[in-house]
Amino acid sequence: MGKTIVIKGSGSGFGALAARALARAGHTVYAGMRNTEGRNAGRRYAGLIASSR
């Protein structure tokens, strides 16, 4: 049974890697990031979710 995990700072770097790895491992991951209008705009809704499935 997977755990529910909240990750702050998942727009890039270790946060993004951790969010993807934990989601692939079967956990429910809520990934937060700031500035979703700038460089993270492409990841706003589907980016991390789509790449984790």
C-alpha cells in the first residue's frame, strides 16, 4: 500500500526527481512548486503527473 507524500519545490532538481520516483513506486504524490506562470508553466497540471505514470 502506497503512502501519501507532499513535496515542496518539485519544479526542478531533487524535488522533481523525488516526486517522479515516488509516484513510479506507487505512492500518491502531491508536488508543489512556485511560479507556475513562468518556467514551470508546462508542468502546471499534467507535466509531473503525466511523466509519473
